[in-house]
Amino acid sequence: MRTPRALLILLGFAALLVAGVQGLTGVTELAFYAGPFLLVLGLLLSGRFIGEQAILARCAKRAPARRRRPARRRWPAVRQRALASLLERSTSLLRGPPAHAVPA
């Protein structure tokens, strides 16, 4: 806003509008709901916020430069083995004698 007077006039019209809407709709609590909204709107439109510099200074201190995360460590890839049956890889004691040596 250009001047504090223009801001006050705007907020006055907004308050009258809220009062008019409250009278038309019959919602008796409308002014209580609109009051905080109009207060914050007035502060934001005026370009001033109480303690704004302190809030901005705190945020600037609290936000250090972001560090990149280290690369994710992954499990080593499982080596692919050639397909073989368990009987081919086991010892001959587990398999028994060869088929041609068994008496029929």
C-alpha cells in the first residue's frame, strides 16, 4: 500500500463487508473468524511484520549449505554360475556306485 491511510481505509471496508455478510447470512461468529484474518492481512499489506528481521536472521543461521549424501553402497553383484545338478557336484559316496557297475 502507498500510505497507512489507504491501508486503514481498505481494512475498514473489509470490516464493513464482513459485518454486512454477517447480517445477511445470520452467522453470528463470522466477525470472530474474520478478525485474525484481517489482522494478518493488514500486517502483510503494510509491508511490516513485527520481528521480521529477527525471524529472517534465525532462518539464515539455521539453514547451512546442503551437503550431498554419499553414494549408496550396494551389495556386490551375485556371480552367475553355470547350471549343474546337485548330483553332478556331489561326491561319489553320496551318489552311490555307477549304474553300469550294479549287478542286475
